[in-house]
Amino acid sequence: MGRGVRGAPRTRRPGWFAALLALALAVVLAFLGLPILAVFLDTSPGALVESLGQSEARDALLLSLRTTSAALVLILLVGTPAAYLLATRSFRGKAVVVTLVELPLVLPPAVAGIALLASVGPGGVLGPVIGDSLALQTAGVVVALTFVASPFYIRQAQAAFGALDRSWLDAARTLGASEARAFARVAIPAALPGLAAGTALALGRALGEFGATLIFAGSFQGITQTVPLAIYDRFATDFDSALALAAVLVVLATALLLTVKLVGRSSPLAGA
Amino acid sequence: MLSGPLSLALETRLGALELGVDLEVQPGGCLALAGPSGAGKTSVLRVAAGLLRPERGRAACGGTLWLDTERGVDLPPEARHCGYVFQDYALFGHLSAWRNVAFAVSGGRAERRRQAHELLERFGLGDRADAPPRELSGGERQRVALARALARRPSALLLDEPLTALDTRTRAAASRELKQVLTETEVPALLVTHDFAEAALLGDEVGVVDSGRVLQRGSAGEIAAAPFSAFVADFTGAAVLTGTARRGERNLTVVTLDGGGEVVSTDRGEGAVAVSVFPWEIELAPTGSSADGSARNRLAVDVLSVTAVGNRVRVGLASPQPLAAEVTEAAAHDLELRAGARVEATFKATATRLVTV
């Protein structure tokens, strides 16, 4: 980049631009890396482990894992075929549908929480049908997570399916595969790296969900208090245990990111 | 294998193109549709395979009705049993060669594996079975695509530009192999290509397609010898020289070529004309050789290019208008043909066709 030797040889200028780029990256690294590092450095490992032994922390962790997994299963089961439809068919009003699907991406989480209350809360539009089976319940956490996280997956999945060579799907059909089999045996394995990336984005978003959950489901230990809510609950009173939970989330998120990078990079034959 | 003719008739509008063809291919026969890109060739294949639904159409193969828009019959692609070879082969990138083939085989896991390996073996790819498509050469990919298309014991074979994705060096060998496969197969084959020479080589019968219509159908030789129109003449590879015609002696027509030179033709014509002459009618000789044959036409030409096409060599010439000759490899060698050489092109007055423009 920009190092090409052009024209007559001349002494190279001091690389002030290269230095500027390096400086910018250094600032970014320090700014992003230091806080994450500090989560582990600010307290002793022993204290971390000890505070994780408390029942509140364990409850929050378990609840986060359960609700996030449930939300993810819902997102994958419904979002994958929906994204496939958006990627492979054209129909009237598709642009509107796509915009609608993307809307939660830019919606403030607090607005999402209020919107959920207004729609599927006890006094909401569907209140007469649903009653209070969701609001302030674990199921409500799952609904909130699904609402805010699914667009991340669907967008990515749509892009991955859209980038598929359409002739592969045609070939599958002429080779005897029904449309459903072409989807399951060709489209999904071929789009796997993109689907994995979308899963990671949705997982990360769901794991960190705070505002919509708080407003729609509240923060009750063991029922609706996920890890982010538990951190918020105690950061003023018991900073060490808040820190311990934060550390767990950092580790989880890192593992997630690495997994996705590995799936994305693995041989495309792995899915065979 | 179900053996029976493939018949296809369709009328449909595709954007600005009015596609309308009506054709039949006998079992064991190969009809090669040749035409420029955008002529609607691929759409014909897609209609046959069930990947594209025409406004009106009827398709049947081996006694099975595939499509009848009037009666509301439209079998999905998977129920038509077509072996389709796609232009870029459309091998599944996430599956190895043998799994690509096994995809088309039904039955148990072991049976599918065995059949796939057997087919690859037949195509000389036994040792490449585990390779993913991206590690295969163009020629190997084409053979995997063929093996995969045949794996389902199709009742018809559809091939879309089967040689286009190959480089010129691979193409000669691949076309021989493909010809062999087409000769051995007992089902009707429909092939489309933008190259008339390829169509002539691979098809028992050739149909020249333009703007969604089959303009002329017959053996490659018939079409080349008696093209219905200037388009067909041009497309079949005939060189088209423009000039002005006048009556000459002994009922011959003399054409003064634009840019210099004169050509004598047995066809009648006056005024602005296009003279077409086929590459295989043109003889090349060293300049100054005074061979007194029956050829009335003798043009001094510059060699622009020398390209091997199968077992022949196509020589691009400038007369100064572009002209092409086809000679054998041996002749090309003896004449020391190379770009920049100057030779004499001779052809008989009877080998020219005049079209008034």
C-alpha cells in the first residue's frame, strides 16, 4: 500500500502517515482493551471465584444461559427459513418487510421493552389472549431477548443465503432434491459460515440484553434477573461480585467470538 | 434408462425477448442449439428442466408429460429426471467430488458411496473423489458435473455451454470426451452453445438460434453450405466481406471489396453486397506460388492469428477485411503460419455466397 516505487528513485519521506495509522490503532487497542483487561485485574482471582459461589450469581448465570439458549433456538428455527425466503424470493412489499425486520436493530432497548409491554403485556394489545403469562416471567425474558437479537441473525443469514450461487439450488433440484431438501442439504451447509456469524451476533446481543428485559420482565432473582441485570443490581453495593459476573460474561463472549471465527474459517467440507 | 424422445414446445416473453421454440430430440440423438448470448438458449434448457415456467408450453420425455400449460401440468424439476450440466458446472463447493455425485443417487449410504465412486472411476477421476471442487481443474470439474448429471440415470441430458468454462488447452480433450459420452448415452440430449464449431462437433443436428427463435435446423454441413440468412452465414463462421457488385464476364459477378481487392462469385448481385465464404473453402499458399488451379479468387492476405480448434487450425487473416481459413495442423506447420506472415488465400467463385445488403 502506497509503497510502490514510481518514477525516479528518491529518498523515501518519513512515514508520517504510517505513523498516524499505527497511532490510531494503538489508541483503539488501549481504549477497547484496557477496560476488558481491568475486569480481570481489578480483583483477585480468588475473590472472583468466591463471589460466583453466591446463590444470586449462580441463579443469574443459569438464567442467562437458559433464556439465551431458548431465544437462540427460537431465532434459528424461525429466522433461518424466513431469511431464506427474503434472500431467494421477490415479492411486493419486500423492502417494507426487510425494513420492519431491521427496525429492532436501531430501536433503543427501552423502547423495545415498552413496545413489548404494549403488545404482549397484560394490558397490551394481545393482553386478553396472553394475560400475564409473559410479563415479569422467565418466558418474558426469552421474548425480550428474541425481539432484540433476532434481527442480527436474520440480516446476516439473509446476506449469506443471498450470496449463494443460485445455480447450486437449481442443480440440487435437477438432481432430484425437493425444494426443502435443497434448502437443508445445499443452502444451509453452503451458507454455514454466514449463519454462524449471524448466530454469534445474536448470541452476543441476547447475552448482553438489559433495557428491554428490565422494562418488560423486571429483575427478579432466579426468574428474570439475567447476568447484566444482576451486575446492575449490585455494582453499587457489592462491586466485587458485579466484577466477577462481568468477568464471566467477558469469557463467554470471547469463547463465542473464537468459536465463530473457527466455524467461519473451517473447511467448507466440514458441513458435509 | 427410460428411452424416448424429448419434445419441447414453448412460447414465452422474457423481458424484451419473445422466446418461441418447438423441437424434438430422438433417444441417443443430440441437438445442439447455437446462437449468440441473449438469444434465449439457456431459457430453453431451463424450461425443459422445470426451472422456468413458460407462459405457454408443452414438454414430454420418454412418454412422461412434464409440462402442459393448457392442462395445468407442471412437474417440478426433481420429478423430471433431467441430467443438467450447468454452464459453470454448479458443483456444490461444500461437498467433495464423490459427495457431489452421490447427491443425485438414491438409496442407502453405502450404495450411494459405491455408485458415486464407480461413476467417477468411469470418468477417470477415481483418485480425485475426495477433492473439493475448488481443488479440481476445469476439465475435472466438467467430468464431475457430467458424472453427477448421469448419476440419476436421467431420461434426458441438458447441457449449457459445457465447454465454455474451460481454457483452450483443456477444451480439445474435454470436447472429445464429451462427444464420447454423448455418443454412448441412449437418451436424448439437448445442448446449447454460443459457438457454431462446438455445436457442429457435439451435435448430430444443429439449430441456429437468434432472438428467441430457431432460424435454421439441420446438419452442421447443411446449414453451413446453405445458410438461410446473412446472420446464419455469419454465425456459422463464414467470413463476410463487404463490397460493390457488378456484372462480369461469362455470367459471373465481380465484387470490388471495400478496402481493396476483388472477388468473383457465381451468385448474382448488384450494388452493395456481402460476400460470405467459409473458412474450410479457403486454401492458403505461399505468396508468389503460381499454382494455376480452378480457383478464380486469389487474395494477398496477412496472417493475424493462428488458433488450434480441435484437430484443425483456424487462421485469422486480413485481406484487409477480416477473413478466416481453416487448415490442418500439418498444413499450418508446412506453411509456417504465424501472425505477421503474408500468404495467398484462394477460393473458388462457387464457394462464395452473395447477400445484398
